[in-house]
Amino acid sequence: MSFTADRLVLFGATGDLAQRMLLPSLCALDHDDLLADDLKIVGTARSDMSDAEFRNFAREALEKFLPAGRRGGMADFLNRLTYQPLDATTLEGYEELAAKVGSPKRGTAIFLSTAPSLFEPTIRGLQHAGLDGPNVRMCLEKPLGTDLATSCEINDAVAAAFPEERIFRIDHYLGKETVQNLLALRFANILFEPLWNAAHIDHVQITVAETVGLEGRVAFYDDAGALRDMVQNHMLQLLALVAMEPPGNFDATAVRDEKVKVLRALRQVAEGETVTGQYRAGAIKGKSVPGYDEELGKDSGTETFVAIKAHVDNWRWKGVPFYLRTGKRLPERTTEIVVHFRPIPHSIFEDKGARVHANKLVIGIQPEENITLSLMTKVPGLDREGIRLRSVPLDIAMPHAFSGAVRRIAYERLLLDLMEGDQTLFVRRDEVEAQWDWIDAIRAGWDEQALEPRTYASGTWGPSAAIALAERDGVTWHE
């Protein structure tokens, strides 16, 4: 659909995501002259507000969550905003919402930042009010279900009104600069692609570590756990980008076709290839923090940590393990992909007492965006003992490589693509279903084994069994 939307409707406009991410992202885009001049933004939620009250609400959110240097022209941005109170569960009020949206010259983009239980009644309301026409795009925020069956229910409800080419499923990790840079690194450089296979790569590690605990997500997180909250979406998308074949071109269909092939090639995880954990009281950066049960206020069997040894069974990756690890209350907040290349087949420096380490590519996604390739070099100087070698990083720190570049909120890229109609960085239905299919099999295995989360102290890297999961293969987690 080749039009730039001139109407954007935000459901859940008074929620946490809107305050922290959506409104700041839109204001930043406006500051950089990336929004259409005639774009009108309509917020809607249960709260009873006037346009002026919503603009004041938005101003407070921007002052709190958007850096001062990116707030230029905030008054002009706020003038784009209007608001319509709505109870999404009843048909009453949707016609008033449609009147508030008005008649777009080009088209409308709708962003559902609500509980998934509201998706189906919201779709019915939009159909009732005529807000489901051929010039309307629908964007869905996660979680999209709790398993394959509930995900299909949600997708079926949305598909009743919107065809797949007008559905935009958000995974905000795909909006991060370094995640997109992974595609450029692989497919815009001849250096890596000939080596990007089982003949040259020993294993891959993907870590998503958080220092925070529940942070106000009590009800959602205790139902979801680390596997559904992080692995099912963010980590499997990262794995797919690492492992995918080169697409024929850089468009939504070609890129997503290759990702879904990877997800369908994931081998069912065997017994002993997963470790789960739950944090107990400990210390993060010298500050005491409570355990999960204490934060929750009751005993729970929900995992706050999971490590998985995964395999992609295709020609490129057969025999290469992918070690996935994510958890809360870990020592550092970090998201990174580490590609460990195989050691050289023969070292000519061995009789000189010099040890050669295998090359390693580290793609840092957060908190810092950087790409580091470790190379073996000779240590300068003279040595009677022989030659000394050292692993030295070839570092591409994004802030240094692109001085003056603005570090953007991931949602900026995704909101802009939604309004422009580019689905490349959004998740297609068959991807979501392939992800859930793999995750459901893991959970079924846990139930069959009566697997209970192991405890780990806050401020550590999870249960000791997670270390053993890698070390029994001669692998050490990158820290």
C-alpha cells in the first residue's frame, strides 16, 4: 500500500507505552521533519479527557521521557493531537471516534497498544464505524497470545477485518539500529558471508540480560515468564536475522520469507538443553534487592531466567549450537549477539609459545550500540622467548563512527514505517506461528519433566546449571 497515512489513531493513548515510547517517538520524528505536514494524531482510551487535557498529559510525558534536545517544536507537535474517550469493549463510541478521525486524504494507521483481550472487540468496533477500509493499516503491539492457539485466535480476529498486507505486528527490537545493522553487516560486505556457515562458525550466543525485576509488570510477567516474554519474540527474531539466507532483495516479502525458513528449521529442544531459574534476594550494583516471590507477594513457579541450546537444522547451520540466555536481576543490562568462529586448523606459532585465540564477532545492541571483531595481532617489541600474540578488538562504536548521529528510540523507525506502509521490520503471521510452535514444544517438555526453576541470587548470571549447559560443550558464556 503505497500511501503515507495522514491519520494515526493510538489506542491505549494514556498507557505506559504511549507515555514512555509512542508519544516521545512521534514528537522526535516531528522535530526531525519526518512526519507528514498534515498528519493528525488521535489518542483514545477509557480516561475521560478533552483535547486540551490530553495535550497537557502528552506534554508531561514528553518532558519526562524525551531528551530536551529533541523537544524542539513541541508546541507544533502537541497541536497535532486530539483525543476521544472510548470504552473499547462496546460498540458505543466508535462512531464518535470515526468522526474525530475525520476523512483522511490518503489513509489511516491504527496502533493497538492495549491488552490482547481487547483486540477482538476493538476490531468489531472499527468495522462498525467503517474504520476498516482499504486505506486503513492495523498495527498490533505484543503480546500476541500466550501460546499458538491463543495467537491464532487473535490473528483470526484481526484477519476478519484486515488482510495480511495491512497488518503490522510490532517487535520493537527490530527497530533498533544495531539489529538493522546486522543485515547491512552480513549482506553489504563480502568479508563475512563466505564464512557465515557451519564450516567456519563454531557457535553463536545471544544474551538479553536485564538488571530490573518486575517493575510494575506483576500480573503480566507472572503469567508469561521469561520464555514467553523474551525468547518467543525478541530472541527468536535475533536468531532468525543471524541465521537467515541472503534474501533476493531488501523488501518485506523477501526478508520475512527467509526468516520464517529459519524458524521452521529450529530443532525441537531435547531434555537437558534448557535451564530455567528464578531470582532470589541479592544485590544489583551494590544495592540490595528482593527476590521474585517477595516482589510478587506469593510463591510462584514462573521462570525469570531461561537458557536454551538451540539448533537450526539446515545446510548452513547443521551442527552449530545457538546458545540463548535471558533473565531478570542479572549483573548487567545488555543485549548482544556473539559469533564465535572456529579456531585456525594449524598454528605456525605454537612452537614459539604463542597461543592463538579464535576470532569473535560481538554485536552489541544495548545499552551501547557497537560491533567488535577480535583479531590476533603481534604484540610490538622484541622478545627472546619468541613471538607474543594478543587478541585485539577492531571496534566500530556507532557514536564514534557516525559522530553527530542521533540515538533514536526503536519505535521511531517502526512508527515511521507504519505510516509509510513498509512491513520489512514487522513480523508476519507465519513467523509468529512458527515461533509459538517451537515455544509450545519447550513448555510441553518442561511440563512432562516437571521442571521447576532453579534459584539464583540477584546480581549473578543465573543458575550454575546455565553455565554447565555451555561448558559441557567446551563453551564459555561471553561476559
